[in-house]
Amino acid sequence: MKVAIYARYSSDNQRDASIADQFRMCRLHSEKQGWTIVEEYSDHAISGASLLRPGVQALISDAARGRFDLVLAEAMDRLSRDQEDIAGLFKRMSYSDVKIFTLSEGEVSHLHVGLKGTMNALFLKDLADKTRRGQRGRVEAGKSGGGNAYGYDVVKKLDGNGEPIRGDRTINEAQAEVVRRIFRDYAAGKSAKTIAFALNREGIPAPSGGDWGFSTINGNPKRGNGILNNEMYVGKIVWNRQRFVKDPDTGKRQARPNPEEEWVIQDVPELRILDDELWETVKARQAKNRLARDENGRAEVATVNRRRRPKYLFSGLTKCACCGGGYSAISATLIGCSTARNKGTCDNRVNIRRDELESRVLNALRTRLVDPALFARFCEVFTQEVNRLRMDGRAEIAAAEAESEKIDRELSKLLTAIKSGGPIEAIVDDMKRLEARKAELTAFLATTDDPPPLLHPSMAQLYRSRVQGLYDALQDQNEEKRTEAADIIRTLVEDIVLTPVDGKVEIDVRGDLAGILTLSVQTKNPAGRAGSSQVKMVAGAGFEPAAFRL
């Protein structure tokens, strides 16, 4: 019996030793049962409310490949506490002929999945309710409900039983002075961006420890985040302003605003940093700015949980060579380095017209990215390596097939010997040995992967003709065709690096070879291709193909 062990601890049990303890107990059980441990998987300080964990994902992947026959864990809640996830995991393991066994429940069946899954889900809900009750109690006692805000330090004290007293805060005078400065500068008419630039120039660390950005200062007034919206600065703790729900597709938490009547507001005058007059002046200017944006037709639109297509053809793919930050719009026609514009910590002030960037990159994709001579050489080397792997793999397959045929002949001879009155015990032992070996060979042949496809140098021309077709589709009047073509073109690009040189911008286009090859060998939309490739093709320094990078 080949066994895989899985262990996990969550944020409510922050102890790496917990993983070691779980592994030790599972190893002891495996030894008693005579099982062979082939792999151990673990997730550290990750909640069991989602399957989006690297350890459990690797476990699922290897189970599908037939690496083991059984998954062993301390308890079902180590695998997952979510009803849907534990049922899905059980279904995947069953499909792969892999059993689940835990030290607490024994062999997991459909009954365990139903009952324990429900109990674990109720545990999560009860834990969340208890946590919120505790937070509410601390807030009503004038303490912080959780986390820490810029301008304050956490007070670490123990009660009479040696347990930590949670929620106490004290003012950090150095940070409090920065908060007052931000409010005074904003009230005086300075923009959040100007304030962030000044703080970065003086080397004042941001709340996260890095550089200040305008969003750190502006935040979101509706959610109460950002320096300018933290009501603790005027001696008020506001709790339960929002709640979080888990996106079932991504497993990530999404914020949802709560009705104002559900907010819990508690006065904490000892934590006041600002006077009411300065606070109200800033609030009045924020309201005025929001009104001005509304009048210009640029009011903020809520984007919570909204998935949108990229606004422009290469949105999110452009990077600054100087700082690694992205390029974004600085006007209706120009794009520039976001870090230089928003934080002032990058010296790249060279901008480029968006239409010029798109034109040059599309030209690179059509004519320069896949050079026929370079691609022909790549195909030659790739084909040689694939053929070598094919031969090695084929030799193993041929040997297994030949041995399997030989076993069939030997089994036939043994049956004949039994009929002739030969020594039955010795013959039966031989038959068992041969049948076991044949089962191994059958399993090997059943799980052998098909050899990879060969490439041909003419794929370079085929790629170019198809990119030309996509380029023509971008000019089509049909919006659906334009959108589909844009989505496919984006799959061909890994990133676009913009480098300022003598007041102009040099563009390096790094292509995703997985997308390029998919486009070359398929006629359908490759945008939804599964998997990815680490192989990259680069067109730089004027768009001459530079190299393949493996």
C-alpha cells in the first residue's frame, strides 16, 4: 500500500511543531500497518476553509497521476473544513482510486463526508461567531477590534492568569505627527500624490514599511480605510463597517459593506490625535472633490467583485525597466510609469502614446517576434530532443510489451504442465509471480504518457499568417470579433518592458511561447489553453528576435 501523508495547521494554531506532530503520528500508524510512505504534503498557517492551498493541490495532482493508493491524515478537518471542498476532494480521490484514511475517523466514507463535513462547517461558523462576539466586546470596552492602525502601537500586557490582554492601543507620537502633517497639508490644498512624494523624499516609511502612495492616503471613504478616513484619529472606533465573504471560484475574501445601523461606534478620547476642526476641514474638501468628479462625469464606480475585460489592448502587460512598476494612463493619449507618477520613487519620466505602443508591439508580433531562421533552428533542436525522449520512452514501452507477451507464453506453458500432472504447488507459485509481474507491466503501459508532438519550421509562417488574421480582426466593425482577437493576442505576450533612452522609449516584447505554439497548431481560440510554459521568446532592441530562454 503506497501512502501519502497530509498535515496542516491554521492561523488559530500557529505552531510549526504541529506539522511535525501530525507527520510523526501518521508515520507510526503507517509502520504498524506495513504501508509504504511515498510522499508527505503540508500547508503551514493556512485555513482549512479553502482548497486553494499549495500542499493539498499538489496532493490532488499526484493522486491523479497514480503516485499513491491512500491519503493518510490526522483528521478530516486537516484536509478541509468546508463541506463543498471535502466532498469534492473525496470525489476526486475516488475517481483516482485513492482512499482517504484518518487517525480519528478511520477509512473515510460518504457517511463521514456528509456528517463530519457538516460538523466542520458548523465549527467554522461557530468560530467566526465567537470571534466576532469577542471583537464586539473589546470595541464596546473601548479597545481595538483587531489589527492596528498607523499612528498607534499595540500594548502587550498579561492578565492575572498569564493570558494576553487584547485590544489595548497607545499613541505612537512619531507616527501621530506624520498623521497630523498629512491632514494639515491636505487641508491646505495639497493633493494626496504631492503629500506622498514629499514623504518618500524624506524617507518616512509608509504604514506597510515601503513607499507612500496616494491611495494609502486617500483610501476609500465608504470603507473607512486610508489615512484621511480613519476615525480613530478623532477618538472614535468604528467596527463592523464591512463583512467578508469568500468567492467560491477563487477562494479569496471579498469585502461587502454593512448597513450603517449595524456599525458599532465607541468613543476613545485617549486615542485622539486630531482636533475636530482639522478633521471637518479635510472631510469638506473630500466631499468637494467627489462632487467635482461627479460633475465631470468621472464619478467613482464601485468595482467590488466585478470582473472586467482589460480596457486597452495591452493593459497590465507593460512594465517600467527602471523600477519594475506598471505603466498606466497619465492622460487620454499618454501612458507613463505608475511608480514615478504616484510615488515619486522612480526617475523614469519618459512617456509614450498608447496608440504608438500598440502599433509597434503589434508590428513586432506580426513580423519580428518569430524570425523564420531562428524558429527553424529552435524546431530542429526541439525535435531532436523530443525524438531522443521518444526513443528512450519507446524502448521502455517495447521492452514492457515484449516481456508481457513472454509472460503470456510462460503462463500458457504452466497451464499445459498442470494438465500434464506436474508439481502443482511449484507451478502455482510461478504463475502467481508471473501474474504479479504482468500486472505491474499492464499498469506501466496504461499510465505511460503519449509522446509530445513534433514541431515543424513552417510553423513560423503559419504563426505569422494567423497573427495577421487577428490584426485584421482588430479593425473589424464587429465588436465581438475585435474582443476575441484582442483576447488571443494578449495570450501571445508575457510582458512588454519599456526603457527610457535619450528621451525616447525602447520596447522589449517578451512572448509566451506556449501561446505562440498553441496559435500555430490550432485553429480555435487558444486563450483558454490549460497549463503554461516557462519557455519565452524575446523581441527587443528594435524588435530583432534576441533569444529563447529556457
